[in-house]
Amino acid sequence: MTAFCAQISRDVAEPLPGTGGHPGANLLLSWPFSRWSKTFNQAKDMTTDEVAAIAALAETGRRLNLIDRKAQSATTHRAYLMPESRAFDVPRSELIDFLSALKAGQSLAEWEVAEIPDSVVLCCTHGKKDRCCAKFGNASYKALTAAAETRPENIEIWQSTHLGGCRLATSILVFPQARKYGRVDADKAGAFLEAESKGRPFLPCYRGDRLLSPEQQVAEVAIRQHLAEHNFWPDRLEPENDTDLDDGRKSITLRWRSGTEFGQLSVLMAPETVQRYGTCTAMDDGEAPVVHNTWQVLSVLAHSDLISLSSQG
């Protein structure tokens, strides 16, 4: 029987919160799925000059992912700059010019298109990188595509190269919000898009705010879950205080705001470890499982009573 690192991650109950890190500057570039290589930002039919231009762009800190979807032209590349929410159509013959202009900070107006979707949803299907992304990712991509067709919002679903965390397949990234998810199975597609359409993280699969540290992400998700029970849906949670306790536990306080309500909540957590594989290749090569350090949430404590901004005049 074929083993999957994502199934082992689930079996040992590896937590999703704390794994939401991702680069801030992104370029999404359409490229036919059949031509993807094992490397997330390269395709088998790229020229030497195109590979060099992409490498030069990566040196500036801009991450490039290849994306694809039905009916996308094989000769004209759709490109998205995220989180800037800018869209471009670039003929293949002009791709190096576009990449060079982007790297140099020059005008991209000749390629820019006016229409931009409400959300761009990337679903990792990069089976050449890891078989979990093929097994779980392809099913989720099809389900998300079907679910999006029934919704009124302008949501684009794209299959994507490696997004990080193959063992957490299906991995999903939503732009321009840069919300990262794991284990978004096909049967969760409708509920996932419903939450995103309301501008809310889909909490069962949410991995945490990329701008927070892993420990703060764990606290953030716990606080969001706590607030959701009271029908509060904050935008961002801001770090207030991190306290290391003598027994190894940690207390993290975050500020939150939802409409006219705001407050602070503290999360008490204890360190824990799980043993899992980072990729299916590691299992195939006979490597030992990796000991992964994470945090167990013990409690969410009210730091202060809810305060109504409107009542303060």
C-alpha cells in the first residue's frame, strides 16, 4: 500500500496552526500544468533566458508560483502581482521583457488589465513535487472549481505549484489576503468558499496569519475560534505580549477588534512534539520521521471585558 506523508501528519494529529508563514511579495504566472517541472518556479519548456530572468526576480524577494486552470491560453500568460492585486496578460514572446521590467521597478502598464477578481484561490496540485499534492490536491481543485461556479462572487480557482507543507495537503493560499490553509478536502470546498466570501478565515483549516510568529499564529487561531463562538469575526489580531513561564509554558496576548467591539485575549499554551515526515520522498528514501516542535493550547483567557467603542463616545 502506498504511504502518504499527509495521512501520517493527520494520524499523529499534527496541528495546522503555526504553519501559515509565506513570503509577502508574490508573482503568480500561468503556465500549462503538463509542462511543470519538480521546481515550483520552473517549467520544462522554459528557455535558459526565462529561467535566468525568474531567478533574478527571486533574488529581489519576489516568490513566483506557476498556476493553471481550464481555458487559460498556453501562449499568453496571465500574471498576478500579490498582494498588490494587479493583473497582466503577457504574450510568451514578451515574458522576459515583463520580468525584467518588474525586477527593475519599471512601468508594467502595457501588459496590465483592468479587471481583477475578488479573490484568487491557489490549490496546490504539484504532484511532481509530492504525491500528496496530486492525490488530495486534484480532488480539492475540482471540487473548488465546481463550487465557485455556483457562487455570485468573482472567485478564480487556480491549481498551483508548491505552496509549502506537502504533508498538510490539500494546501491552499488565498490572495490578496494571503491566507494559508491545509487539509482542505474536497468535501469542505463549499464551506471554505462560503467563509472566504464573507472575508473570514475558514477556521477548521486555517494555518495562521503569515505576519505573526508560529507561536503567535497558534494563539491567533485559538482566539479566532473562541471569538467565533460569540459571533465576533476580527480582521487582524495584533500582538500585545509574549510571556515565557518557568515551567516551559507560554502566555501570548493578542488585541482584537470586530466592528465596534474590541478587547484582548490571552492564550496559555504548552510545548509539545509530534513525529511526522516532511515529504513522501523522505519516507521513500527510508529517512526517520522528523521531530516537530509545536504548541498545545491549554486555555483562552479573557484579558479584559468587551468594550464597545460606540459607548466610549
